[in-house]
Amino acid sequence: MQWKDAASHNVRVHDILVKIKQDYGREYAENSRETIRRKALHQFEQAGIVVRNSDDPSRPTNSGLNNYILSDLVLDVLRSYGTLKWKSKVDKFFAQQGSLLETYQKAREQNKVPLQVADGKVYKLSPGKHNKLEVAIVEEFAPRFAPGAKLIYLGDTANKILVFEQSVFIKLGISTSEHGKLPDVILYDKKRNWLFLIEAVTSHGPVSPKRHFELEKLLEDCTAGKVYVTAFLDLTTFKKFVNDIAWETEVWIAEMPSHMIHYNGDKFLGPR
């Protein structure tokens, strides 16, 4: 087709892989998607060449529906290729690129989930149910069941690690080399020397017997008492995982923030 007829539509990374195979005979495995997103599409996005989730800026980063589309400005440039307008269009793109990127960033910022911690600092988490639940854990669970505890670890679905108090981990005898295996949210109550290890569950990952064993092994040198908690947004999600939750752990449901479910027979909230 002619450059003047260039068009664009939203495509997922999977669609891009299929297209590359069909048109260029180069096959990439499905597990290459994250590499392509991080090492190509992310840079195109920063350059204002593509826009991510233009159809829904609030879509969470880890959604299978994530998609990309050429920006209107770069599409206008491409349509002028081979004409006398090409040079001026390219110059216009570079002149507007900064403001274009700023506009896209603002749209995404508006959909981020704000999180304010005890010391007054405010973090912005990427949109999505998982991060919404993490905010509820810090703002609703912590004041009720871990008053005075400090937030020492928080993972974000987009930024991976948002809070990581490495010095506290070292003092407690916890290895920082395997922080990728830690639960979503960790609170430390210095007064009681309790460590709250909280998994935020929206689609997978409760504190199951297997996960409990893994964390016990990971934290075997930890000097604090360990309290394992699985958090859910609502009762409906909890019911899906009720058979997977380990004994001697706790369950907290955000839609009923004042209550907890204790998976034990001898005592309530506390380390074992």
C-alpha cells in the first residue's frame, strides 16, 4: 500500500508476534512478550511513537488486554513519507514530541491509585484491582490490626518494588537478595516485634500450605514473629480460594475491614 494510506489500530504484543511471523518469517516464542514490551515498545512509548491502552488508560499493566497504537502525530508523519512535506512533518513531530508525551503521562497519572502512608508520604500506584487492594491493606488493615507498624515493603504491578526498607530487613536477619519472592505487602511492628506478611489476592496467590512453607524457608533466620495474612477485595473472591488457604494464617477482606478470619484453633492474630 502507499504511505499516504497508512493506518493504525490497537494491537497486543501477541498480535505483533503473529504479524512478524506472518510477514517476515521470524518466529518469537510467546514468552518473549515481556522482553519485547520492555526493550522495544516501552521506548517507542517514551518517544511518543506509540500510545499504550488508548482505549482505556486505567487498564492495569499486567492485563492481558494491554495494547498499543501509533500516535496520531507519528501517523501523520508516516503518511507524508516520500512527499515534499516529509521534512517539515518530521520537524513538527520532534517539536511536539515532549508535549505529546506529557499529555499521555498526565492521562495515566489521573488513573493511578494514591497511597498515603503513616509518615505522610504519598505514592502513586498503577491502576488495577491488585494495587487497589494493596492501598486498602495499608490504609484500612494496618491501622486496625497492626497499629504503629511500619510499611517496609510494597510491590506495584507496574514498578515492581515501590517501598523497600532494606536496612530493616538486614536488622531482622532477612536476606535481601531474594526480595522477588516476598509477599506483596510487609509491615513491621517494632514494639511487638511482629512481621505482617500479606499477600494481596485478586486472581491468584493466597498463603497456601505450599506458599507458607516457601516463606518459612525464606525467613528461617528472621528474628521477628511472623504473621501470615491473605487479603481479598471482597467475599466473592475469598470464596474462590477458601480451600487453598493454609492453617495458622489469617484472612482479611477489604469490603469488611473491621473483621478477620482466623485459620487456627488455639489463638487469634499473632505469630506462631
